[in-house]
Amino acid sequence: MDSVTAPAPTAALAPTVPPATDAPPPTESSAPTETSAPLPTLVPPPDPQCCALAPLVSGLRRPTLITHAGDDRLFIIEQPGRIRIVAGGALREEPFLDIERIVGSNANEQGLLGLAFHPNYAANGNFFVNYTDRRGGTVVARYTVSADPDHADPVSAEILLTIEQPFRNHNGGGIVFGPDGLLYIGMGDGGDAGDPYGNGQNPNVLLGKMLRLNVNEPGARPEIWAMGLRNPWRFSFDRLSGDLFVGDVGQGEWEEIDVVRAPLPAAGPNFGWNILEGTHRYSTFGDAAGLAGPAAEYSHAEGGCSVTGGFVYRGAALPALNGVYFYGDYCSGFIWSLVPNESGGWDSNLFMQTGLNISSFGEDGEGELYVVDHGGAVYKLAGQ
């Protein structure tokens, strides 16, 4: 893809925490609100000339995630249903786990989509996957590593959660352990276009929500922690502050990054979909008062079409980037930086034009960042 110059995305209202969302919203129209919050630590915008993407591995089949298990290995998801290991800079041929026979990946947004290692993985060997099954439903399952640390036990699967999907898109797919030790699960609104069933604002369904699950409690049921999401494509917690960053894919005009500051509230925010798309009215129904405004948004007119949430850099190799959140766009290949400003909001600037189909960002055990190209390669953010 040729590089295209585009303006930086617009920094939007600082995120707010609404009242607990235990009832459908009223139908009057108003603007999203803003509440005061402690100012975050200020971070200067990074110099785009500081860095480049260094190739790590290639030859992958539709990679959608890279993560770590608390050691020096990296684990890469291939969307058709395999997890691959990178060790010593080399991609191992034998997969860590192969579940292609039970994964449905015919549609573009279906497949093996999420992977999270238990915070105590070194002791219990538990890890969790999020995939769409052959019927198109969402499955969250627990697996255990075998006696060989480079191979999972394929018969150890324990299904923790299944959710029927009305359409073949907007499956979400992210699963991440939060600083509270709970497993957070990002669910899309069920698909099609415009949220035809109103799932994002329906507190009685799991679609269009951020769920959390206590995987250490046998028989625990997932709870709805936050609502109003269209398709959260990659979310992460700042490993230092505990702040939550969510990339929520827009409908036809606006992509957004949402931020929830730590400590996380007992009841999470209502991110606004389908009343709002970014800070802009989408539905003519619903009250926008109390909805959480995004930290940043950008228009499809600026060259992108599908946001990919990223990470706050906390590595040691590039100290000038410490505290900077990076996110990208699948279609344009642009990467932006996001830093807090003096007013309590956020400033976003174009950082890099890659020409990649950015399907994910990831970090290793040391906090260094990686960029995943859906075309089959992974790159490491490195100095020039």
C-alpha cells in the first residue's frame, strides 16, 4: 500500500464514567457530558523520526495477535486456529496449539481472535482463547500447557462461555487480564450494520459489552462491566497505571479510542454506541447525557476505516516513548500516538505511515511493542 499523508485524528472529550447502566436509556437527545478527574501524568508527544519497524517474523497465516506468557517467548495467533511460538527471534514450525478443526474462520471477522495467559501461568499453566466456532458463535475456553512448555494439551479444553452471534461480523474477540486479576472480554454488537437489534444499549444481552469473568471461581458467570461498544478491536491495560484503552471500530464515519482511568470503577462506563459514533450522533433515539466520550477519534475521510487498539509503551529500549499510547488503522496502516494533555484530555498525532494491514499490536514481557500485519508478518518497534 502506498503511503498517504493524512491529518492527525481529533482529540475528543476526556472520558467520563456514567451512572451504573442497569436500565435502558431514556429517549431524549442531548450531548455527551464530561466530568472532572485527576489529571494524568503529562507525557510529551514522541518524535516520529525516533523509530522504525524492524521485521521480526513472516510467513504467518492471517495473524491477529501477539502476546507473551511472562517469559522471553512470544505467541502469535493465526486466525484459522493456530498459536505459533517465536523463540530467540525464530518462528517455530510446530504450533503451540492447533484448533483449526473446531474454529470457524470463513468470514473475515471470524476465527481464533483472542489469547490471554493467566497471571499465574508459570505455576498453573492455564491460558484462555476466544474464537468463533463452526456455527459462528463466540467461545471462550481455558486450556492447559502440557509437560512440554512449547505445546499445549489439546484435550484440556474447558469451555467457560458461549455466546450466539446473529451475524458473521462484529465478534470482538479480545480477552485480557486486568489489574484486578479478572478476565476482560470484549464483545461486538453482533454485527450487520447499525446495530439493528440495539444490543449496544441493551443491558440484558452480552453483545456490545465489555464483560469480565473471575476464572479462579468455579462456575462463575460473566458480568457486564461496560456497555455501548460496537466492535472493540483490541484493548489493553497500561501495565504501570492500570488504565484501560479500547479501540472501538466505527460504523461508516468515525473510529474511536476510549480510555477508562484506573482504579477501574465497579460499574464501567457506557461508551455510547449506537446513540453515538465517536462524539457524533448516530441514532435519533436515546439520551447522550452521561455517556463516556472518546479520548480520540478520526474520520474515514482522513484515510482510515477500522481502528486497531494498541498499547502504552513501557519498555526500556526507547525511553523517549515511555507513557505514550500507540494505536493504528487496519486500512490505512497509519499509527498514531496518544498522550494526556494539561486540560485533562488527550492529544493524538500521526506517528508513522506503515502501508500494513494492522490487525493488532502487542507487547513482550519487557514492555517492548510489536505490530502485526494481517498479511503475514510481525514487526518490532525499534530505534532508527
